[in-house]
Amino acid sequence: MSRPATIKWNDDRVMMIDQTLLPGEVKVLEISDYKLIAEAIKSLRIRGAPAIGIAGAFGIVLGSRQFGGDNISDFKEHLEKVAAFLAATRPTAVNLEWAIRRMMEKAEKFTDAGIERMQSILLDEAEAILNEDIESCKKIGAHGAAILPESGTGLTHCNAGGLATGDYGTALGVIFSAVELNKSIKMYVDETRPLLQGARLTTWELQNQGIDTTLITDNMAGHVMAQGKIDFVIVGADRIANNGDVANKIGTYSVAVLAKYHDIPFYVAAPLSTIDFESRSGEQIPIEERAPEEVTQGFGRTTAPEGTTVYSPAFDITPHNLVSALITDEGIIYPPYGNLKDKILDSKKNKS
Ligand code: MRU
């Protein structure tokens, strides 16, 4: 099934699928105000680490066009405020701050070009971030597909598909690539409480590609592994620390522990832009906390007594010793991860 783009620029506006309405309704939002981009990121109309990076970049473009004056230092000050506003929406996915930083560095470099020229340079940069992300996903897919079995069943958590990226996906990109290579892959999908990205988005994407998909609630993962139904686990990441610790959707850590216990490979698929070399370990990664209502009102009905204290971290940290391999756009990284920055630089040197 063909569907609208997850996010794209069209005629002075940002178009994005409102993912809060999926799978019931495929509605495309048209946004021309950077504050509405921030709202869309915060309320998960667009979500997934690479996709919110792209949205942040387009947010900078919109913000640059919303400047009314003609003084370059006022323009730069305005852009700084726009960048800070967008960056404050969600703290965990490093792609958001990475994309915003890249946009601001571009703006800084072309300060002398004049406001109009800078606005167009910023649009080109945001389009480049989008296109590079799609390319990265294809590369992740190709690298990952090569290590999957000819025939087998995977389990994934949350949504790391085309909806979470520019297109195609990271963890799901690996599955799509494997199927394109005629590998016989079936998938189990954790529903992913509290916001059901697995149930609402991942099953939708996999079914649209004709992939045999079985939905389970999160607490069934151990049971299906014990029954021998799962050959590998594959998930995405919001931020990977320099030692290989992985921040991803809450519940990923539990799945990784279960996979280790059952001797099932646990793969993390992500572009290099998701690796945060500045975070020494998972302890340095900020974990977003979400509103209690997402837990207590999640199914269109009240599921806990009013006033119940709720703790709702949106992400958890999977320690690197539970990760069998990192599947990146530059290739597969196997343990020991050590210092990822050095490891990646060394492998780039060896390739050149
Ligand atoms: O809260 P979300 O839906 O933005 O969380 C998304 C995830 O945890 C994804 O697994 C991650 O961003 C990787 S997306 C390619």
C-alpha cells in the first residue's frame, strides 16, 4: 500500500502524517508555524528519533521564514530562540539536537549571505537531512538483512519503521530488506505500552508490506521466547552512548534481558547520527517522563483511580552487554563496543 510521506516539505509548508490518529485515519497535517512543529513533536504526531530530527530541521526553516525584520543580528537571535524552543520538546532522542545543531552551524557559516539566502540555504539543509536519513535507512537495511537467517521469526518493540524516520525505517528497514532478498521472515510485535506504537504503527507498517505479523502485549514476550517462537529481536534506538548502552522505548530493556536469558540475538538498528559520543554511558542519557494521563487514560477510558501516582519514563537504557550487534548505516558493529568513537574512526580509516 502506498501512503503519504512521513514528513516532507511542500509549497512553503511541512506536511506530516498525524501518527496519533493511526491506524484509524491517515491524515496529513500542513504546518507553517515552527511552534506547531514543536507541538507535533511533543504530542507524538511525529515521533521516532530520526523523524523528530527531520521535523526539528524543518522547524528551523519555518522559524527562519517567520522572521519579519531585516537586521541580521536580530535574525540570528530569533533563530537561536526558535532552535531552543524546538530542542526543548523531547530530551532523549539525540537526533533532534543533532539536526538542530547542524542547521544552526549552517546558518552560522552563511551569516554574510543575507537573510533571504540563508532561509533558502536552511531549506536545502533540512531537505539534505531528510534525504540522507532515507539513504541511511536503506544502508542499515542492507547491512542488517545480511545477518538475519534465511528463514526465521523476529520480535520488535515500539516502532522503528518508515514512520519513525524519513522513510523505510531502521529496525523495520532491516526486515523490509530481508524480505526483498526473499528471506522468509515473520514478525511478532510488542504492543508497546503506554502509547501503543507497536500495536498502532508497527503492525500497520508490516501488514502494509504483506509481512506475516503477530501482535502480543508487552508482558507476553517472555512466554513466546520460552515457547521457542522467536529467533531474533530487533529494535531501534533514540540514543546510543559511546560505550554501546542503548536508550530506546520503555520496555526495550526488559526484552533485552529476556533475549539474553533465552539465548536469542538482540540487535539494535540505528544510523550513526543516533550515537552520542559525548555520553560516556547510558547514565548520561536524559530520560523523558510523560504525563500520567498517558497511562491512566490510555484506552479512551479511565484505567486507574483518580489521583493515582504514576511514574512514566518514556525510555529505558539497555546495557551494552545485552546488545548482540549495532546495525548502522556504516556497517555492523559487534562487541566489545569499548569506545565507539574510536572504533568507528578506526573502521573508517581501514576502509579508506
Ligand atoms: O516515543 P517514541 O514513539 O518517539 O519512541 C520511539 C522509539 O523508541 C523508537 O524505537 C526509536 O526512536 C527508534 S526510531 C527509528
